[in-house]
Amino acid sequence: MSKHSQQTINEQVIRRINNVNGQLSGIVRMIERGDDCVSVLVQFKAAKSGIGRALSLFLKENMKQCVGAEKMSEKKEKDLEKMLDELAK
């Protein structure tokens, strides 16, 4: 992976994390205001999903370094990607 594409991926991951930070701040305000539980729960779920997507993107793009995927067969690499997708849900 080129340094430029890695930087772009990192920027995407950071942007997703910043979005989740904003969601979490919103959840705090909702709890402080006493908003209804269902609305708060929906926002928690959205934040959880957002961090899962950031993690999945980070791992997919860095898996060769993280887990030595350059030595994996194509099938094993696809299996790992499926597992990462499940983790992000």
C-alpha cells in the first residue's frame, strides 16, 4: 500500500472516529436533558456501528501488517474480511 493511500485511509478512519465522538457528545446531552430511552438507545447503536465501521476499515487496510496477511491464501484473506465485516455490525 502506498504512503498516500495509507494516509487517505487513515484520514477516513479519523473522520469516522470524529463523527462517533460527536455522536457520543450528543448522547451525553440527551441523557443530561432526560430524553426518552428509545432515542438515546438509537444513538448508542449508531455510535457503536460507527466505531465498528472505523475499526473494520482500519483493519482491512492494515491487515497485512497487523496479521501477516501477505502470507495468507486468497480464500483465507476473504474469510478474514468477512469476519471483519461481522465485527463491524
